Amino acid sequence: MVEMSKNTFIVIPDDFKGFNLDSFCVPKHYEDSLETVLIPYGIIHDRIERLARDISLEIGQEPLVALCVLKGGYKFFTDLLDKVNLYNQYSSDSVPIAVDFIRLKSYEDDKSTGVVQVIGIQDLCTLKGKNVLVVEDIIDTGRTMMKLLKLLETYQPKTVKVASLVVKRTEHSSGYRPDYCGFEVPAKFIVGYAIDYNEHFRDLNHICVISDYGKQKFGSAAVKNSL
Ligand code: IMP
Ligand code: MG
């Protein structure tokens, strides 16, 4: 891969109140559990279009393996690759792209458990000697990504780049920054566009801030109490 130029990202400031829920279509079953719409679906798509262009221009001529970090990364992954493929389709120097998947889990409720579980790891030996693009939903402390990158190293890829749709501005950051980033957001717990809270809200299109009531309603304590 060609060394990347300084890619920009959209900064959503701490004092941005977000959009009123009533201004957008939100599934009825989540209406009482959200505070605001932070990033509407349309803007997510427009931003991904540009990321796809930046990535397409920078990956060069060599084949690429796009590695999706499940489950949260699945929407970003498919939308990003659709747009990269479209770019490839009209370009005179297109590159073949293979896909692979890995599943990581580190959160319960809105807290990192501190333990990053790698679930469903497949045979990543196919990454050996390849240019790999890791596609992730959100980077908070950066610990998950640093752990994954360490793991990937053992498979001896040629290069590894990371695209994360969102990076959180947090005092707990390890300092890790991805190569490509869609949005930098305040340190609030966000859901939607496949980003979850205890597996809920993946079926919400916009990226929203969860409300305190939503945390309570879908919290692990509520689930355990109902068992
Ligand atoms: P990190 O290791 O602290 O960077 O956490 C990364 C992972 O935590 C992400 O891939 C998400 O799965 C999860 N995560 C972090 N912040 C949020 C959030 O605001 N909403 C939902 N999941 C989050
Ligand atoms: Mg994730």
C-alpha cells in the first residue's frame, strides 16, 4: 500500500446537542431509549463515500484483504466495500478485494470489561503476505484494536491499515489512531448503524446517543433480573 497522506475526519464537538429524534424516523421500539440523533444515516453514507475514495486511491495496485470486525463493523464494512467496488468498477487500475471476518467482544453494558475476547477466529493464515484493511465500528480506548493488531502480526501480513467509522474523544484513550476515520465523537455511549448496547440497537439506522432510561431498559442487570 502507498503510504497514506494525512486523512481528515469529521469532528463532532462536545457541545453539539445532536438532532431532535422527532426530526428523523426511528423505530418505535427505541423511541424511549434514545437521547438524540448524533449522526444521521445519510451523513454516514456520504462520509463513507469519501472514505472509499481515499482508500481506493491509496491502496495502490496490490490485492487487498478487507477484514470485518464483527458484529459492530458489519454495516460499515458492507457499505464501505460497496463504494470501493463501485470506484473499482469505473477505474482503469482496479484491485481485487477479498473479504474475511473476525469477531471480538469486550463490552458489557456501557463499560469495557477490559478483557478482549476473540470469538470465532477463522484460519487467518490467508493473511500472510497480504495487504490487510481492518474495518471496525468504533475505537474508544483503542485497546481492542491494539490487541487485534498484535494478533494479526502473528499471521505475517505485508501491511495492515485500519478504517474505523468512529473514534471517541476520551481521556481513557491509549493514544491509538486508525489510518482512516469517519467521525470523531464526544465521550458518550452511542448506538445504531450496527453499533450495539448489549446486542440492542443494531437495527437502528442513525448513530444516536442512548438515554439513561435506555441503558437501564437494555442493561445486563435488567436482562439478568428477567431470567
Ligand atoms: P476499545 O477497546 O475501548 O477501543 O473499545 C472498542 C469496542 O468497544 C468497539 O469496537 C465497540 O464494540 C465497543 N464500544 C466502545 N464504545 C462504544 C459505544 O459508544 N457504543 C457501543 N460500543 C462501543
Ligand atoms: Mg467493534
